[in-house]
Amino acid sequence: MRRFAAFTNQYPWQWQPVEVEAFIDHLRASRPAFAVSTGRSYQNILRLFCEYITDARYSWPATCVERFGRAPVQILHEWNTVTHTGEYEGAPGRRPLTYDEVQALFDAADGRVEEIRGRRRKGALAALRDAMLLKTVYAFGLRRGETCGLDLADLRRNPRQPDFGRFGALFVRFGKSSKGGAPKRRTVLTVPEMAWVVDVLDQYLEEVRAAFSPGKHPALWVTERRSRISGRRVDEAFETARSAAGLPEELDLHGLRHSYVTHLVEFGYPERFVQVLLSPQQCVHDVQHEPGAGGDLCGGGGYLPPSTRQFSGRFDAGATGADARLAA
């Protein structure tokens, strides 16, 4: 509403549907990356506000008639607002990174550390942290906000993968919320194909994070000022590595999450398993706090509802042998 109020002050004509359209057009012209979903969100906010001020249960319509000679009316309808017609509204240029692109991104991030050290400039430690952060985002399929919200206490052990130590799973507490609710939670397992992240996180905690002297700060990813890393800094880390690697500009940090999902499927994990693993709505539980979870664990450490682990015509996820692909 503050954005719309500022716009109406700049263009002081009577509040009409054409003004709302001009407001959306103004945002699209001033922000090239303005998404369709964002425009619809703004229109929904204005529509709800109009529903409030036109509701006869309040005295505002009668007061407007008394003072101004006319009552407020709803100006946003289905025919003049953005509708949700497609399941996917992302930009066409956004896509998962290929294996070569992921490798090039990580190589560029690691190369920045050596470059800064060779020039004897400050920032080598932060660059090393950024390189490890990007690898963690990919290895667990994290969003930006989920990465920033990680604490040391969110590092979990997986009893079915003791070799991973305290990096057997990651408890995500700041997942994407929906319908104005609280952040969703989920536990992401360390899959064998991403086992290299165990050494990355171990080195980060023992050498890099300790060098920042964070004291008792609970955050996993900290800055030089002993504070929690921000979402903007995470984006900058990706953009810097992307530029150094010569990758297309339309690729963004969220593409690493798409890459994680795509590569898990290509590794042979059933799509249903990947969906359940990433979605807290599909009853993925925290193995350390689920009563009696030990009997329901998959062969490799996946802890999913029994109905989910059964794939008719394929194999039982709890089986052992060459077909036990759900050994996460």
C-alpha cells in the first residue's frame, strides 16, 4: 500500500481502475525483473483493501456518502486483474545447471580464494566461506532464506549413515511458508552422491568458521563482523562465482536447488522420493525426534511413511541389494 500511495501522490487523479493499471505498468517499466506473480500479489492486496472499505458491516461507506456524496466501490475484478492460469510462472531463462556448469561454478568460487591470496588482499577467508556455502546449497537443495537461517544445532546425525558423522542430515527450520503461515520445517538427508559435502562442512567448521571467532553465535554461516550472513550476501556470492565462471546471467542461486532435484532424479532416485524429501507437507519426519522411527527407516537412512516407500511394479525402498535406490 505504501508503494501505491506514493504512486497516487505522484499521479494525483481520482482512484480508478485505470490508475491501478498505470501503477502496475509503472512497476514493470521501472523493474525489468518484475514477475507476473508479484503483480498479481499487489493486485490481491489492493482488492482485499477495497473489500474492506466497501463492506457494509463497517460505517465507512455510509460516512463516505454523508461526507462526499458517494460510496467507495470495488474496482478490481477478474476481468481487469492478473489471473493464475499456469502452474509454473517462472522466467523461461531460469533452469537447472548442468554438471559441467556446477563444476565450473565451484571451480570459479575456489579460484577466487587463490586469486585473493595471490594479490595479498583481504577477503580470502570470506571467499572460502562463500565457496563452501554454494556447495552446501547445492548438496542439500536449499533456498536462500533456508541457508541463512541454519544454525549449528541444525546439523544432524543419521544413524543409518554413521560415516557422515554430524553431517548425516540437515534440519531446515526456515522453509518457504504458504498462505501467511509460519516457516515450514523439513529434514534433508545427505545422499551418498553428495557425500563430498561432509568434508566441506567439516573443514568449514574446523578452520573457516572458527577463524571468524563467532563466539557463542548460533548461526552456521557467519560474517567477518560475527553476525549471521544475509540473503543479499548469499546472492552476491553466487553472482560473483557465476561471472568468474562465464555462465549465463539468467542463472541464479535458486537454480542450484533445481539442479539438486534434477540430478537426484538422474542418479536414479524415484521422483516420488525426491518430492517427499523436499516437501514438509509429505510427512518427512526428523529421525532423531520421531518416536519409534528406527523400525521405519529405509535401508540407507530415509525415514518416510511406509506407503511412500512402496512403488508398485518397481521395488520396495526398504529392500537391500542392487535395486535399493532409496538408500539415502
